[in-house]
Amino acid sequence: MTLDEIKQILPTLPESPGCYKYLDDEGRVIYVGKAKNLRKRVSSYFQKDLPNAKTKLLVRQIKQIEYVVVETESDALILENALIKEHQPRYNILLKDGKTYPEIIVKNEPFPRVLVERRASRDGSLRFGPYPSVQMARATLAMIQDIYPIRTCSLDLSPQKILDGRYKECLQYHIKRCKAPCIGAQARADYDANIREIVSLLRGDLSTVIELYREEMLRLAEELRFEEAQVYKERLEHLEQYQVKHTVAPHHIHNVDVFSFDRDDRSIYVNYLHISQGMVNKAQTVEYKAQLDETDEELLASMILELRRRFDSRAREIILPFVLDWELSGVIITVPQRGDKKRLLELSERNVRQYRVDKYKQAERLNPDQRMMQTLGELKELLSLDRLPLHIECFDNSNIQGSSPVAACIVFRRAVPSKKDYRKYHIRSVEGADDYASMREVASRRYGKMQQEGGGIPDLILVDGGKGQMGVVQEVLQELGLDIPVAGLAKDERHQTSELLCGLSMRSVPVRHQSPTFRLLEQIQSEVHRFAISFHRDVRSRGQVASKLDYVRGIGPKTKDQLLASFKSVKRLSEASESELALIVGAKKARLIYEALHVEQ
């Protein structure tokens, strides 16, 4: 895409947390970033005033934007790290040197230590995380050390060295934060039991600890030991923060592929995520043209094989949204109903839906004519028209119990309002509230004049009303010898567009609600109603002000016209000061008019 095309699609990006990738003209990832709001963050790169030369150079090389939507900003931060590690983008300077997010490690050793590390060695130690910040990891470790008296030293506690008495107890033992396994004061079984509880806690089983902390906090508060209670309150807050997921998936979900599926009338969409060590390190949504004779199951099965081949995936487990009558040698197929794998599937499904919706929005912005032609083409088929309704006119009447009757005609050209062609009509020949007679007068005046002057007749006439209004317009056109299709827009009891009527038989045509065609008809009906109502209010208001001026001695029709012409609206005339009126009609008349318009009721 060109820079202008990219700027056009920016308003279609989702306002959700996620990661974005910038690709160059060869399809290489040149930058990866995270965002709390994807639309705002990505749009900030395409402003006029960019902060530095590096950013300007980056923007000039962007030819494509891809993004992955996630649940939280913390998820986006973790995913960003994985994507940077995977792609090593040229313009990412942070984290490119191998730095990574911290993890909590339970060491594989006698009397295991529990540590915070950034580069955990692969020696069989248990790893938990990664954590979005080192502060969160250290707070979690401090919480564990507060609860369990585990060692913090780096001594080699092999059984023989403990028996040899090589070590002495340290300060941690004397302040009761360690039971001194180094001198044999704590049995291996007791220490390992603590480690098992710590592992359980790190895997998310926090309910017991949270309840213990809450009871201790309340007990201390009742004893008026508020400073100690505050310590437990802060620990509780750390626990509750930790309880919220801070990884895209748990660490033990490793080497897993996730696929989700969506489709429309023309295309099929498949999202692919690859999970490694609890993190998404590959993400892609692809589109295929739909084949009429293939089921969803057959299509998804063939796409799984193609995507696994494309990304050289050797995952031993595949997560899918529905069961396939299909097997892949050496691979477990899972259709999760709950839990962490279900959340991964939901993340994939969210991305595939987002891709389909954004594709429609972007296509409409990049090629509005294509969208317009599709919408008008559907309307042409619904109404069995001979040609596309590129020129549509719509009528509506407005009055209150027959007073100040008016009508309005709006014009849509190529599915867009053409406001310079809008027309207002004062009803001349009708007394009282008679919508049919008013519609007859307006249609006769509009198309009689158009016939005389040789103006371009519309491709379709829409009437804001039911069969009666439609029949009147059709009669007028027959009398004038004009062959113009007429359709009616009927409303329900809530005054909303509910039915499309067409043809001489005035048959009801079903239109899918929320389809582009329905939205166009709804827009036309709302616009003609707005235009007619605003015109009627203005006429009625002018009449009310003019009637007040009728009783002012010395104020005649010319003065009233002069005032309305100068102030443009009745509201401005009513709000004008006496000095402003004097500039138009002189001080004497201004005084009379001001008093007439501002007399206390």
C-alpha cells in the first residue's frame, strides 16, 4: 500500500490492546510495537510532526500493517517480546539484544532456591512467567518468602556437605525467615512440601493464601495493630494483582497450534497462532476464496495442512473450534470447552472476526465506489430495476394538524446526499392535514417542472410512507407519462424503517437488517424526515414571529422581509439586541420591534 492508502485505513483499526507489525515492500517485518489502543498508537506514526529522523525513515518504508488483538495491555507487552524475538525487526532497538522479561525460577537442586531471573538456564528448573515487569516478579517472590521460610543463600546443600558440617546458620535463621537446612535443622521432606505449595501458588492456586492473608489483616486491625495490618493489606494487593493473568498462556502450554475459522458469502478466513512456552510467537490471518461444494470442516482441514507447511510447524497439539472427522499422524486435536486453552481459542476467534470486519471497512475506504456499486446493485436486484439507482429522490410531508403544511425532497447521487439538489415546498392547494393530496401536489410540481425543463429524471423515487402515498405518486407519473420506479419506506410503531414496498402491486420486499442496502434506505428515510421537520419548524417559527409583528403599528411586510433577510433565521431575530435591530430598520422601529418580541408572557 502507498502512504496515502495506509492513512485512509487508519480509522478502521480496532481500539483494542494488541501488537502491530510494520512490513516493507518485500514483506519483511521492520518494526513490532505494542499498544493499549491500536488505532491511536498506529495513527501517531502518520502525523505531520514526527519526533525524530529514525521514525520518519521507518514510516517511509512501511508498505503493510498487520496486528494481533489481545485482552489486556500486559498480554500485548508479553506478545511484543515474543514477536521481536521471532522477527528481529531492524527498527526495534529495545529487547533486540537478547534482553527478555523476568521469570520466577524454582531451581533443580537439593533444597531448591526460588529466584527471579531474566535468562533462565535450561537445567530442568521450573519456570513461571514471564512477568510484565521485574517489580511484579520481585513482589511475588517477596510474598512467597514472607509465607514460606525458604533459603536465599547460594550454598551447595548436597547431603554429604550437610553431614560434614561445613556450614553455619545465618541471620535469616535467627530472624525466623529460614529453618537452616544447611545445618540439618530442617528435613528434606519438610522443605520439599513447602516447595510443592509454592509451585501450586505460582500456577495460580491463590485462594488459600488470599484467605489466610485476609484473616490475618482483619485480626491485626481488630487488635489495633494497624501498621502490621497495612503490611498484610499490601501483600493482599500484590496477590490480587498476581491473580490476574499476565501471560498470553500458562508456561506449560508449549508447541501448540491454534486455528479459528470464519466466513462470508465470498471468502473464508482462518487465524493461526503458534504457542511456545506459554507465548504467542507466530500469528497470521489468511483469506481464501470460498468453494461452494466444500464444507467448513473440509476447508479448515485443508487450511491447517497448508498453514502448518507454510510456517514449518511441528506442533504436537492443535486447538480447534469444532471437531473434524480427520486425523494427523502424531498430533493431538483438542476442542476445548473451558480453561486456558479455551481462552487461547477465543483469542484466535477474536482476531479472525476482527480481520473480516476490518477488511470490509478498509475496502470501503480504499475503494468507496466498489462498495457503493455493490450496495446499489443489491437494491437494483431487490426492486427488479432496469438500471442501477444512481439517482434517488425521496419525499416527505410535515404539518401539525394541518397548520403550516410543507414537503421536502432530498436527492442521493451514487448513494451519497447531494444537498445542492434538495428542495423545499410550501403546500398551496391543500387545506387541513391531507398527506395524500400534499404528496400529489409536490410530485406534480416536481416532475411537471422537470418534464418541461428537460431535467434528468431519477432512477428511483422513494416515498416516506405506505401504499397510499406510493399510489398517489404512481398516478402522478402516469398522468405525466413518466416511467420512473417508485418504492415506499414504511415505518413500524417505533417510527423506524421496517418495510420496503415496490412495484404497482406494492409488494413487500425483505431486506436484511444491518445490511449495507438496509443502512442506505434507513439513512435516506432519516435524512428526508430531518429535512422536512427542520423546514416545517422554521416555517412555523417564522409565522409565529411574523404574527407578533403584524400587531406592531408601523411595521409592514417590507420591514418583516428586510429583518428576516438580514438575520437569516427567526432565532437570531428573536435574540437580537435593540441596537442590532436599529442598524437595519432605525432606532424608532427597533424600539417597537424589540418590545413586541420581548413582551413578558
